[in-house]
Amino acid sequence: MVVDTNVNGPFLMARAVVPRMIAQGSGSIVNVSMNYETMKRLGFSPYGPSKAALESESVIWAQDLEGTGVRVNVLLPGGATETGMIPAGLPEDVKKGLLRPEVVARPAVYLASDDSRSFTGRRIVATEWSPEDPDGRPASEGLGT
């Protein structure tokens, strides 16, 4: 189920919408991932490897779609986030330190907008993103690095 959601789902969605995006000369795919350390965390299989696969897909798609007007980027919250992956019974003091899922909203809107039309193949950390620095301070210069 995790692999279907994080790997196959984005692939099937992209396959369904990219031809229309190419035909209109623009479009944006924003894949949500996680930091590299969490991908490798004990007990995070198959979740971590599925996000690694999603990032690999994103690298390939950004390259494949270069010059079409369709861009592909990866967005990370920037830390442990209050999601369904957080174990039940987590102490309240630890929960207070979790990011709210909304942290990705503003950079996701930017990445989906025409304002980011020349921005592709990047990995953006939401906690580092700001409207004053809309390109953000990426975790790396490109998805493949």
C-alpha cells in the first residue's frame, strides 16, 4: 500500500496529466518527500525507500520534460511533521516540536504557480522557503546532487 501510494500513484497521475500539460506548454508536478536521514531511519521500510523512489522518479521526469514547459520539483516539510506517520502515544512535549502539515502550503502554491515557471528539478525545504526568497534554499542545487 505504501509503495502504491508513494511510487505508483505519482507515476500514474503524471502519466495521466503530463500529455495535457505538454499540449498546453506548461504545468507543474510537486512531489512531497522527506529528508534523507528519515528515509534511512530504522523501522521506516517501506516508507523511506518509497520516498527515495519518488525522488528518483522526480529526477528522471524533470530531465525527460526539459524544454516542454512542464516542471517537476520535490517539496519537503523540513522536519518531523504531524502526520499519520507519527506513532500514537507520543508524549505531548514531543508533539509540540512537530511541524504542522500546513508548512508546505505556501511553497507548494508557489511551485504550482506560473511564478515558478523557470524552476524545475529542485528539492525545496518548506521551513527554509519564503516569499522574499521564492526559490528557497534548496537541500541541494538539483534533485540529482
